[in-house]
Amino acid sequence: MHLTPGKILNRLSGALGWRLRKVVGDDFVDRTKLAVAPHWRPFLKKPVFVGVTGSVGKTTTKELLVGVLSRTGRGVGTVGSFNNIDATAQALLRLRPRDNFFVAELSEDKPGVMDGQLALLQPGVGVVTVVGYDHWSAYDSREAIAAEMGKLIASLPATGTAVLNADDALVLAMGKGCAAKVLSYGLSPQADLRAEEIRSAWPDRLEFTLVHHAARVKIRTQLCGTHWIPSVLGAMGGALASGLTLAECAEGIAQVPPFEGRMQPVTTPEGVTFIRDDYKAPLWTVDTCLAFMSAAQARRKIIVIGSLSDCGAGAPEKYAKVAKRAQEIADLTIFVGPWASQVLKARKPDAEHALLVFRNVRDAAEHVNSITREGDLVLLKGTNKQDHLLRIILTRSDPVACWRDDCERMLFCHECIYRTRPSGLPVLMGEALSPRTAPEAAASEVPLIEPNEHVVVGLGNPEARYAGTPHNVGFEVVEGIATAANLTWRPTPEGWIARGAAQGHPLCLVKINMPMNLIGAGLKRLSERITFGPDQCILVFDDLDMPLGAVRTRMSGGAGGHRGVTSILEAFQTDTFRRVKVGVGQDGAKLDRVAYVLTPFADASRPAVDQVTSLAGTQVLDLVKRPRQAK
């Protein structure tokens, strides 16, 4: 039996598996496959080679095309969303000379990346979906992105076919001067493949009438949302260019299920349906998800939004804009992640429960799963590498051991080996931590806060080793106020308070005995026990972006990246806290920000620190004298 280079390498890999990789290393195996693949390509005469690229929809287009072509023949496609030259080489080595097709998803993530892939692939058919704003940071314009994608079309031979989206001017322009035949698709009346009578309102799936010259064919899919039209038409165009008939295309499309993490419906045993669009979330793709939710029919609509990519400058304002649109559609909108607290300013008036924010996915999961009921439709829109929103679904049925929000793994959580934590593995970042043992609380109850009393909260870490650090200037400010006003600190289950009057105004000074990043939970418990609200509070904390010696007051706003403030805003679900920010930065210095804020000030800086904490105390008392904001 003749053994091809591809079969030899695949048999070695299959037989030895992890043993081979353990001995020679993953990099060696991958480099070997990349070196062998170009020598294997000349032996592959029969298969039709198809390249698919675009800013959005290329994975779905590729998978749909593979699904359709598989109805009439055998072939290979690149795996999942992997679209670099390594993925193309590894898939190519699985292709046999008698196979019918090979479909490769091609990356456009940086200038020049497509050159090596095209040299290896040598496509006869090229499909381009959309030129969007993905990987904007690597280019300076959509035209530059289009130029990279256009290399696919320019590489096609005269006997090939370019399948181009007629609804995107930059894509359609790639056909000008192209040696290959051009087959256009879209909604444009001039498109060779045109979709009409489009419908997709949940629980119905996408269906439409395909028009190709004089033919009209009813197309039914299993996909959710009308925004998949370009992917479906592109896949059908690729299939036609590969020799299939319209009838074969229609039959094949109907059999392809939604793809994982891309508007994929998942219905739980309790009858709650999640729409998973959690693989990636460029900002410009959010509108299509919101349009789907707007048209959907459901008992209640909930939208959960995680990290959005390609936001560029002004990210907080862009998140807030998304929040405003989502609230117009959903009964409840939830934001998760580092930017979440920035959207509180976008909350609709008199609708405080319609928009919630959580820094951690675990907290969001607990809330979502505590309120969802049969008939609810929940959209999960996020970036898997940053958010892993899938855990919101997984934890409904099985324990999820890992609640890290920073692992940056591309795998979905159900594929990850850390889903069940081995015994003895340390607690992972993002997991709930047990509160620090509180100081011995006084036996007597703390009197309730009076309506005219101001609650001044100094932020800091309670451990002695953090005393005198930039991150603890909030503690120093309230301690200075207490000393000047001759107030005495007394312990509570949540921390320490000092109550009395300063310059004739009633005050309650607070230091919470929890790590800075978790301080919100402790302050919230204290507020419930002695009855005060955000409108009575003044937060005092460090700001690394302001120079040492500067003080600034604000009446409300986002957290500005301060995790202690983020924790408080999340706990109270509002950003209407007055705050005094104390500058601790060093002008012109390149700092390890974490190490700097947790290291005590140098002796030479101590006079400036004492001066700024005193100034901040004065600013606090100035705020106390002003009329408070109405609730």
C-alpha cells in the first residue's frame, strides 16, 4: 500500500499521540507539518481548493461550505476558527488525492499574513464575506484591510471563481481586474445570487428565497438571525463554483447546525434558552445581536454583555452607548468585566433593576441563574478569551471549579482540563474569597446612620504590611480627619467606624476590613445594617494617573480602573457616589503599577504624602458642606 507523506505523519501522530509530542515537543511536530505540507500539495490534483476570508462570518461560511460540499463528496476543512498557516498545513496533510474538496479559512489579522497561506493553498475558488473593523489596530483603514483580503482574489487563476459580497463595495471592487470569473452575492439587485423574502424571528430560524438568474429556490437553515445571510450566500456561491447544483446547495445548507459560540441556541432542561454568541465580540457586531433580540419572541429577554473588542479610543462611552440600546430591547441588561461599571451612567431613569453590572463572571452567573425561568431568552455576547461566559450555562448543571477571569485560553470551558480542579490546586483569581477575619467587634450595636449624616469611606487594604503604601492613602485621609475631629475608631463586623462631628457636620468615617478588590461587599453589608445609601457616601481613594500632591473631587462617574471603586459600584449597582481622588503618581516615571501601589512610599516622599492627605481631608469637609444630590 502506498503511503503518502501526509499519511506517514498522521499515522505517526495518531499512533504515538502525546508521547511523540512529549519527546520532541509540540513546536517540532508543528514545524515538521508546515515543512512537509508544500511538498504534499503538488500531489493533490483532483480536489477543488477554496479559500475563505473576511472580517466576520468567515468561520461560519467555511463550515457551511464544508457541510454542503460533504453532501456530495469527501474533503477536508481547516479546524474550527484556526486560520493561520499552521492550521492550513495540518488540514492539508489530512487531504487525500482522491478527495473532492479542501476549504481553508484564511486570516487577515496583520499585513502580509496571507502571503504564505496562499502560496501553500493555491486556491481555485476564493470567497470574501465582509470588510469590517476587526484587527483595526494592525491597519490604518478598512481599505488597508481590504487590500490584504484582496490578495486571495488576485491569486486565483483564470479558470477559478471569485465569490464576492455585492453588498460591500470594498469586497465587490476586488473583482475588478481579477483573472477569475466573478460570482457576486447579496441583497443587491445586481447580485448573481440574491436573497429575498428573508425571515428570522426567534423561535423561527433563518429562511429566505434564493434567486439565481431565472431560478427561485426556498432556502431553510438552522441559523439564528438575518445577519447570517452573507455567510449562507457566500457558502452557496462557493459550492456552486465547486460544481454543485442549486438543489444540492439548498439540501446541504438545511442540514448544517449552528456553530459553537456563534449565535448558537442552547436550551436548558428548565426551558431557559441561551443564545451563545460568546466566541468573539468586536464592537461593530453588537448591532446584529441586538437586532436579533429585538425581533425575537420570548416571555422575557435578557442580554449579557462581556468584553467588546476593537473599541479603540473612548471605550467607556462606547460601552455606555451599547447599554442604552440594549435597555431599549431587553427586560434586563447585564454587563460583565472590567468595563462593566462604566455603563451605570447609561441606566434609564427609574429603572435601576433593568441594568446591572458585575466585574466577575461568577457573580453574574449566580444572578442570571437565580432569576431565569422557563421561556426566558438570554443572549450571551462576549469574547471567550477574556470572559468565558459559557460558565453561566455550565454552572446550572455541574460545578465549575475555575472562575478565573484572566486565563486567556482560547478553549471553551467545557473543553478545558481545569474545569474540575485537582485537589490541592490553589484558589484561582476570580474565585470568591472568604472575608478576612474581622476585628473583634464591640458587643453593643452600632446606632443607625442619621439622614443628615455623611459617610466617608477611606479605601485601603487592612493588612499591616500595606500601611504607608499609595493604595492606602484613603485610610490615611479618614484617619487624619478622625484625629483632627477627636473621633474614636471602634470595630464592627465589617471593619472600623468613627462617628461624631467635624466643623459642625455629622460624620461617620469608615474603613472596611476586606481586601481592596472585594471592599464593595463589606461596605454593602455595613450599609444594610446601619442604613445608609450611596447618596450619603464620599469615597476617598488613590489615583495613580494623577501626580502626587493633586486632589480632585467628583460627584459621580465610573471607576477609572480602580478595582476597589469598581467593587463598590458593583455592590450598590450605581455610580452616584461622591468621591475624592488623591494623586499618588510619579510624573514621567515608568512604573510597575501593581508593585508601586503596594510598596510603601519612600521616606523622601513622606512630606508630600502628608500634605496631600491633609488637602484631601479638607476637600472631604468641603463636600460635606455642600448640599447632597437628590436620591
